[in-house]
Amino acid sequence: MKYDKIIEGIFLKRPNRFIAQVLIDGKEEIVHVKNTGRCKELLLPGAKVLLEDCSHNMTRKTKYSLIAVWKGKMLVNMDSQVPNSVVFEALEGRKVKELEDIIHLKREVTFGKSRYDIYFETEKEKGFIEIKGVTLENNNISMFPDAPTERGAKHVLEMIEAVKQGYRGIILFLIQMKGPKVFKLNWQMDRAFSEGVKLAHENGVEIFVYDSIVSYNTISLDKPVKIELDEIIE
């Protein structure tokens, strides 16, 4: 996945979940934030950010969209619209080792009351993939979600029914950075979602976690990351 035109800025503050104030070439600009999650550990005053220049689109209210931020030396893509494209491109390129035999792909397909990100077929099976972008990281541990997601829990539970009906069901977490060594569910933030994922896994839904290679203007799926689904009570 490649962005057309990227510029740098300095994050100032986030008045609401849709917009942020960013310093660009010494001028304060209101920019669109392409992630409605909390991202509190990322969007800190003074953080260096990357923005997509959308000034060519005359229908937009803002010229720029905030897509990435440096967390120390680690570049984190926080564009919540990009994981689906990254995974789709990886599947087309046979870069997901568990799904190298796919012969047909389609985006946004409905099953029951849920619309899943990707529908796929191989010579032997059909299935659905639900994709979750992960931006929360602490001490090389990535976690999801960073905010409660009632809709996400519903999709996870309905995936169980798809498996019961003979489909292959997959939840793929794409870590939008390179660095985390382990992925965990964020039980404290959203117990219902975490319980749903664990239940789904126990009922035949597969859980994949991959990290990403993030550059100045690109993001691509890279390698599998260790998964820990159980709640650890300290």
C-alpha cells in the first residue's frame, strides 16, 4: 500500500476524534485523523507525524489527513482505513503463508448480519476474513482493542456460525508497525470482545497476527507475531 504525497508535521492537540491540530511548516493546520480510536499513547503534543496531502480533492474540508506518528524511533501507521488494503494486497501476492492457495478474493461480503472484510475461495474451501488494525503497543507487546468495540464483538461471534456452516473463519490482526514481539487481547479495555475472540478460537475460528513494514509513504504486511489469547491476572 502506497500513499501518493506525504508531508511531515508536529502534533499539537486533538479537539475531537475526527480532527487534530498540527504544525506544518510553521503554520497551524486543522487535519483529518484517519483513526477514531483513542491513540492516546501515540498522539502526544510535540510528536512528529506524517500526513497525506489531499489538497487536490476540492470537496474536502481539510487539506491533510494524519496517517502515521513516530513513537520514539518506531514509525506507527495509524490509518484505520489501510489494513484491509494491506491484507488484500498480501493475499493477492501469496504472502500470507496460511492462505497461499487462494484462487478467488472479494472484499466486503455479507454473512448473516455481519459484513466481513474479505471472502475467499480455494480449490477445497470457502471462507471469511475479518481484519483488525492494531496500533496499541507497550514494551514490545501489541494489544487490541484500544477502545471498546461492540460492533467488533458481534462480528467475531457471528464468525463462529460461519464455521459451523462449513466456512473457514479467520480473524487477522494487522499490527501497523514493526517492533512488537507478542500480541495480546486487551481484556481490561474490552472484556466482551476479548471473550468473543477466545470463544471463537475455541470453536474453530483461526486467529492470525502479522506485523508490518512501515516506511515514509508505504505499509506492507510482513511476518507472523506470537499470539497470547488468555487473560493474565496479576
